[in-house]
Amino acid sequence: MPCQLPWIGGYGDRDLTGIRGQSAPGQGRGARPQTEKSRVVVPFEDNRLLSNLLGEYDSNLALLEDRLGIEAHAHGNVIILTGSDTNCQIAREVLEELYKRAGRGEAIGPGDFDGHIRHARQEVPSGVDGGGQAQVATRRRVIKARTPTQSVYMRAIESSDLVFGIGPAGTGKTYLAVAFAAHFLERGVVERIILSRPAVEAGERLGFLPGDMREKVDPYLRPLYDALYDVLPPEKVERDIETGVIEIAPLAFMRGRTLANAFVILDEAQNTTSMQMKMFLTRLGENAKMIVTGDPSQIDLPPGVSSGLVEAERLLAGVDGIERVRFTATDVVRRDLVARIVEAYDKGMGGK
């Protein structure tokens, strides 16, 4: 059991484990206010597991320091935490939980630390109860939410047949939707996965690209392929694409179809027109789930053409059976620099 002691000197200025790896920017030691500190000692039984948990050159421990504004040092089989009592307790909970996961053979990386810290600090959307860290299992991995909003989004996918995931790049909207698609397919809940995108990107047009139709559209759909290969074995992805169990197609191919017994994802939905969005939403058939993702700040439609995603968000607000989850720059998990870029653009454009 961890023990909490009054602050005494001795470890505050020494790194007992060697050179630290760099962590992402955050509070850092320089930003730490000089207030009265608590000291928490957290013991662990297995030094090998502890070494794996902390990462090369204690890089995960450095991330813990940076995110929580504390000092953390490994000394033998204990971690010594100094800083505010609240943040030291959060660090203790994160270390103990991830140590248990490491003991079960799970690989632990910086993203796991980041996700647990964000959930422990309860940075949840206003008026929303995150309910803890959500997760989904696929054949290749267990994927855990890295932000409270991701947890809300994952629970919405589980419980609702139509979910809108709206927000900036790097928040995991599409990746998590694909992970759930794989999960539902492997459990036999659905018979097919259908992934779609509008073939509109940064002003380019398909007619100017070389090759046949598949060669023209594949570059637009590549992010969907990448997500599939990350959550499912490559041989299964290729086999299921060949047999039609997994279908990846541009939005135009959805017209006139009824999508039943399927998990359907529309990505980059901000680039749909009003009529395209209506067409897609009305394809929803029996025993089907539909996830619509997009970023209204990255619309590539011609001037004067309204985004179908923006219109659908307005028209369908409050409709029973439909959930909308809004991501912000604080939910960016790609890397901190991306979050700062998104935040700068939001401020510069008045949050539009």
C-alpha cells in the first residue's frame, strides 16, 4: 500500500535513475508554483514490471511530472512523488492502475499515461458525466479512451444507432469508430463494415487524377484503410475486402442502397453537400449503426455550397435516437503540438 509522509528533503533535486527522456510540453517544473508540498511513496513488488512501466530513461515518469506539475523519482522498487497532495494522489492512482495492466501483459506507453491522467483530472465536457475510462477490444488490441470526451463518444457508439462525432483532427473520431466497427463485426453483431468518404479534398477533382475509378478514389480513402489495418490482422482485412464483408467506397456509391446489418461510417462529412448528407442518412437500414465524423473548420466545398454536416447538426438537434459528441482542442491526442495548432486557429478564427 502507498504511504504518505510529510515533506522532507532528500529527493527533490536528484534524479536517481539517470537521464530522463523528453515528455510532451505541459506544466513542467518551471511552471510549478512554490507552495507547500506533499510527499507520497508508492512501492511496487516487481522491479522488472516497474521498469517496463516507466519506459526508456523513465520517459513515462517524466510525462507524469510534466502533466501534473509534480516531481517523481524512481528509487529501487518505489516511486517518490512530491508536489500538491491532489496531483500526487492522481499520479499514485495512475501508476498503480497501469502497473496492474503491465502485470497482465499489456504494453504500456505514453498514451496510456496521458489517458489515465486526463480521466483522473475529470476534464469532461460541461454538463457531461464521463463515467470513467471506456474501452473497446479488437482482435489485435484493447483500445482505451484517452480523454473523457472519447469515453463519452465510445459509450454513445455502443448505445445509439446514429452518432455524430464532430471536432478537430487528431481527436480519434474516425479511429475509434473503425475500432468499434471491427469489434461489432467480430462479435457477429453486424455482417458488414461500410466505410465511406466524400471524394472532395482541398479543391482537387477526381477527373484530373490518373488511373481507373479505384485508383482515383483510393488516396481519399487511405486513412480508413490505415485504421482497419491497425485494429485487425492484415490478412483478415484483405480477405474481408475481397469478399465484400468490408466495403470502402466514395459517398457517391451509397445512392439507392439500403444499408442493413452493417456498421456504416461516413468520414470527412464536412465535405458533403446538404443533399448528399440527407441521402446518406436515409440509407440506414435494420440492425445497422451509422457513425458520421467531420470537422466543420476544414470544409473544402466550393464557395457558396453549404456543408451537409453543419446543416444536419442543426436540423437533427434533439431528435430521439441520435447522439452528437463534440470534441475540442483539449481532446487532441495526436501530439501536443497539434492541439496548440488547433487552438491557435480557433482563436484566430473566432472559434468558427
